Amino acid sequence: MKQWNGLWKKEWLAMKGWFYGSIITQLSGVLFLSFVSTIIMTEVSMFEILPIFNGVWGVMLGVILPTTVLLVSLNKEMHRPDIWLHSTSPPVKLFGVKMLFASMIGFVNILLPLMIVLIASRFSVFQISMPFNVLLQIGTIVAVMFFLLSIFIMCMGLFLGVLYQLLKPVVKGFSGPIVVIVFLFLSWLQARLAESEIYRKMTHFGQLNQEYSFDLEKENFFFEFASMEIYAGELLINFVIAALFFIVAITLFEKKVRL
């Protein structure tokens, strides 16, 4: 536990700027988008549309941010890998702390805007076609699902980041393009797999959520939300794939250390 606490404090000191910066960026982005929207849609005030943009912008930022923070943190360590790897901690723990810290930043940036949306919905002038408790349930499901998506993307990002560090001493400037090609190939493969019949049979069981939808309406402004279909099988398969990315990344990293 002392080892874990030490690594966590080190990570906080190195990356705390990203934690505060992400919140400032989120608020600034939301205010800017809301202000521009009020210029385009003059019948809607900034305070009325701000909660909607806050939720959309926050969720998008929260999904992408963990991977960004993780790769930036890894790149910092690789400037002086001898110092970082001098630790007696195993690679699983070294990367685990970084992934947990990055996940925390992503979770805060997903949870905060959704909380603002839920609170604002109690005082909003928009007509919301759904009881608050159902809206709260949907908000919780959305937060959890996007958080899990951010974890999946982060595991893939870790694999690509370690692959880049492994290729860099060998192919020099070609390491970046190679990693981009690998990423595009993995994205294409995932898309083809998701469209296949065997994937649907393997994943489309154990539906976890009910079908909900709601809309926000005021004069000429209209916003509609339809809930996602969530299956236990799909979550299980994605968990396995994310775990494989993590295991392969650790294996490649240990190879780099041995080299």
C-alpha cells in the first residue's frame, strides 16, 4: 500500500495540472458553445441551453481525456525511463496507477456535467417529457456507459503508446505513421466485427436497460434523446478485449525494458 500511495502522489504532482485544466477547459468550452448558440437561436437564452451543451461537451471530453492524460504521462516518464523503472514496483502497478489517475479525471469530467444537467432540469424552462427519477436513471446509465467506453479507449491507447515507444528506437520517425496505421486497422477491424452476425449472436444477450426516450422543447428549439441498448454480452466482450490490450501492452513494455 505504501508503494501504491507513493506512486499515486508522484502521479498527482506530475499531472495535477491536467485535472484542473480539464475542468477549466470544459467550463470554457461550454460557455463558448452556449454563447454562440444563443446568437444563432435568438429565442433561447444562454442559461437555458447551457445545461445541454454542458452534458454533450463534458461527455465527449470525459471519453477522450483519460487516454490523452495517460499517453502524456507515459511520454514524460520515457524521457528518463531509468528513473521511472528504478522503482521496484512491477509494470502492472506502474501502469495501473497512471490508468487509475487518468480514469479519475475522465470520471469527473463525465459526472460533473451530467450532475449540472440533472440539477438544471429541475429549474429549466424547457418542457421535459419524463419524470425526474427516470431522467436520473438515464443520466446514471449514460455516465457509466461513457466511462466504460473511456476505459476501453484508454486500454487501446496504452497498447498503441507502448508500441510507439517500442518502435521509436528502431524505425525512428516512421514509428508515428506505423502506429496510426495500426490504429486505423484496429478501428476498421472493430467496425467489421461489430457488423458481423456472429458478433451479434455472441453479445446480444442479457439486456440491462429498459427503453427510454425523452425530448426537450421550447418554442422552435427541440432536442430528443433515445436511450442506448446495453447488453451484458457486449460489455463482457469489450472487457475481454480491453484486458487483452492491457496485457499485450504490459508484455511489449517488459520487452522494451529487457532490450
